[in-house]
Amino acid sequence: MRRRRSPARWLAPLALVACAVAVYSIVNNGLGAGDAKTTPSATTTSHRTGTTSKRSKGTKRRSGRARTYTVKSGDTLSSIAVKSGLTLERIQQLNPKLDSQSLQTGQRVKLSP
């Protein structure tokens, strides 16, 4: 009589490979987000900046209204730059008195003049 092998013998390595791929994808996306030269698409989600919403192609942005970002826990100037699609230098130009080492939760950062 032949003994039947447990499916765990091949499911466990398969699960390990799936976890490794998931971790790689998450880390790769996180490292790729550090490139400040990337620009956000016209359609943004609310978790990216908290201040933008979905826009259709025909909708124009109000140029008279200044954009700001409210600092959340764990934010850095470079992460704000990535989320907003601006360069770090541009954020520093718009906020000359802003100290990157002392960002406070709830603090407002100017993203447009």
C-alpha cells in the first residue's frame, strides 16, 4: 500500500516564495518612491496628500488658491516631496523658515506660492 504525501510538502515552499515576492514588491515600491523627479498622475487618491481629489481632464486647477500639506506622524520633507510630486528644493524654497529636523504633526507646509 502506497502512503499518500501531505499537500503541506509542496504548499509550504509555495507560501514561502509568495511571501518573498510580496516583501520584494513592497520594498521595491518603497525605494522607488524616493525618486523626487517622479510626478503624480492627474488622478490621485486621498491618502497621498489628503488635500487633492480626483480631477477629470476638463477640470482646471484654481491658480489663486495656495496648496498646503498637513504633516502627519512619521513624515519627512523628502516623503512630503514624493507625495506632492515636488522636489525637495522646491519645498524648501516655498518654506524658507521650515526646519526639516523639527517637523511637528499638524504643521502646515506650503506646496504652492
